[in-house]
Amino acid sequence: MSIIKPLHIFFWILRLVAAIILLQTLFFKFTASEESVYIFSTIGIEPWGRIGTGVMELVAALLLLIPRTTAIGALLAIGLMSGALFFHFTTLGIEVKEDGGLLFAYAVIVLVCSAILLFVYQLQIRQLLQSIKQLK
């Protein structure tokens, strides 16, 4: 068995883990759960920040799952999770409403999975930038 197959499976696991976490949190954002409203009220962007973040997380999850757009989804997820972690460190704290740090851990997991995927699929970003450059 070549090393390519296990790596391919590993990269799909990274995609799935990040996408599932992003998709799982959408229910709470789109149904205005108490915890989501609290988070976005605390940082001063409720309700539009909650809804907009949910839409962007949906887009990131879908892009992660499409092989040709994995790097773009990873880049978007990195941006979103960097924002989430910024607010955890500056405003919310690691633990939000006695969640034991679960939301913080989810953000870290998505960030790490996405960073690995972006590194592996960086050629997609380079090709996109080259295409944009050729349009000029």
C-alpha cells in the first residue's frame, strides 16, 4: 500500500472534522439559541454578526468538502476561527456560559485542520491568484 492512500484518507478526515464542526454550530446560530445570542451580544454584533457568521461558516464548510475548493474553504475557515479565538481571548473568555471551553476547543480544532489543509492545498490558492492576475 502506498503512502498516498493513507494521506488521502487523512486529508478527507481533516475536511470532514472541520466541516462537521462548522455545520453543527449553524443550528445554534440560525435558531438564535441563548448561547449564540449571548456571544454575539457580548461582542456587539447581534443579530447580523451571528447570521452573517453562520452564512460564512456554511460557505466555508461546503468549500472544504469540494476537492477543487478545499484551500479556499480552509482560508475562509481560518479567518473565521481566528476571529472567534480573538474574541475568546479578549472578550468572552475560554469558557462561555459554563460550556467547559467546548466552543473554544471547536475553534482551535477547525483552525488546525484548516491550516493543515491550506498548507497541503496551497497550489489551489496560487492557481486562483494566477488566474486573477491574468485577468488584469
